[in-house]
Amino acid sequence: MGIDIKYDKATLKNYKVIHQGDFVISLRSFQGGFELSDKLGITSPAYTIFVPKSMDSQDNLFWKTKFKTFTFIESLKTVTFGIRDGKSISFSEFGDLKLFFPKNIEEQQKIGNFFKQLDDTIALHQRQLENYQKLKKAMLQKMFPENGVEIPKIRFNNFTEKWKQRKLGEVSSKVTKKNKDRRYEETLTNSAELGIVPQSNFFDKEISNKSNIDGYYIVQPDNFVYNPRISNFAPVGPIKRNNLGRGGVMSPLYYVFSTNHIDNNYLEKYFDTTHWHRFMKLNGDSGARADRFAIRDSIFIKMPIPYPSMKEQEKIGEFLKTFDSTIALHQNKIKEMEKLKQACLSKMFI
């Protein structure tokens, strides 16, 4: 993993051996249940290890699932000691907990295998999601040329012309229309991870005051918004497109712009790359707030935008948008499967 983990070899003789099929009680088991080991190894003496008394009458997969149920985790609160993160499980008192389970080993096995299949399905979709996200990231970086380069590394057939460049100000116009008549009441926000979403969805409630939204900019469908707030996901702040299909308002802290003579799908995907970050870092103002990126509007609109023919723009934008649809499909499937699992956990255990 590339992490230098330091340990004292002299203390290894005090470590406990964990076998495949052993259960482990960690220091935070009151927060997330117990864990079933699927490998042979050693662990700190701080961990408690236990196994069923009879493997013939107890199914590990059943108990692995049982130990993750809300009811079981709540019951652990009665047998914990210590404070905050230092809480530990009293194994002697845990041994006195009354646990309900089917005596029939076949029923245990059916329940355990059912949840294993659910977990395997969720893990499969998670791997597929990660693969599509990695592929999308790779395609984004290679289907747009680096600054100063006239041809991308990956290109569709039948396109041979060298790419041109346009300044952002040549293909966009700043939106300055404010919500003076309060025609729009929904405040939007620009999230680096989620894109443009209702502020109430992102913060669980609206942060803006309805009494002052008349000074907010109107953001129409397909408008783009630059958010100067920086994060790990957006080191120079994100630029996102309003894909909600409806208008709303945004704080004047954001830079809102409409587009012209450029394909919106193409431009949206270009801003998903990191190619434009170099321009921002070279031209941003020094002395900015630690959580915000500062760049003057007059400089921002000089950002170079790779500019192939409109047909090639449309082809690229359409192709890259299919990744978004596929990724969203897997994300929704994972959410559905996790909801199903939680519903089954609450109804199949006592």
C-alpha cells in the first residue's frame, strides 16, 4: 500500500492469532458490530477473538449478518465501558446478552447465504462503478489535448483537422441578471461532487434568506457556474452545468455564464478534466482565502478552451455523457440494493 507501518518485533509474540472463521471484537464494535475474519493473521492483544462453541449448530454467515443489525449494535450499549472513542466491549457481560436465533441450522444457512448473495451483488456493482469511473477519468484526460497541443491522444475516426483554441469569453457571456422580481425562490449551489443541486438538498436546509434572494443571480438551464470554493475534489473550484432542467438563483459569489458557438456537452466534459487547472493556478490572485480560489473576471474569461469542429465537439460530448448515464445507473442500483439489505436486516432478525 506504500505505507511504512512501524512495529516492534519484540512485541509480536504477544499478538493474537486470527484464523479464518474467527470473530473479532474491535474497540469500536459498539459502532459497527463484530467482524468475521476471512484470512489467517495476527492482531493486537487489544482485540477480543471468539468462535462459536459448536460449528455444527451455528452458521458463521448468519452470525456475521446478525452482528451487523441495528438491534444487535444497540444492545451493545449495555455492555460497553469507557468514554467516547475509548469505549470497549466487556466480553464477560456480552456473553450474558440474550440473542434470538433459529435453532435450525438450515434456516441459519439460508439467511446467511441470502445476505452473502446481496453483499456479493452490491460488491459487483461497486467494482463495475469504480471501473467505469476510472475509464471515464482516463478518457477525459486523453480526449482533450493538453494546453498548447493541437491533437488529442484519442480521437474518433474521420476527424483529422488540427484543433483551434478559443478564449472562454469568446464562447460565453457572464450572466448578471438578478432575481429582482423574486420570480425564482429555489436557491441552488455548486457542489464539486454532485454538480448544481438545490441548496436544500445539499445542506438539508436552505442557507440563503428568502428576504435577500432578489440580489442573487438567475441561473437558467444549461448555464455554467464557477464556484471559487476549493476542496480535495476541486483544487481550483468546480465549474458545473445546470442540468436540473429548471432555473433557480445563486449567490453573487459565484460566476455564472451562458454559452454560444460551442457544444454544451463538450464544454461540460472539458471542465471535468484537470487541463484547465494550470491556467487557473498560473493566473489566480495571491493572498486569497485558504478555502477560496481568487481570480479576476477579466482574467477568468481569457481561459483557453480547446476548440475542434462543432461535429467533433458533439461527438465527444455525446460519447462522454454516456459514461455519466452508466455511472448513475450503477450508483442507483447500489442504493437500491443497500436499501433492500437494510429492510431485510430489520425484518429477518429479532
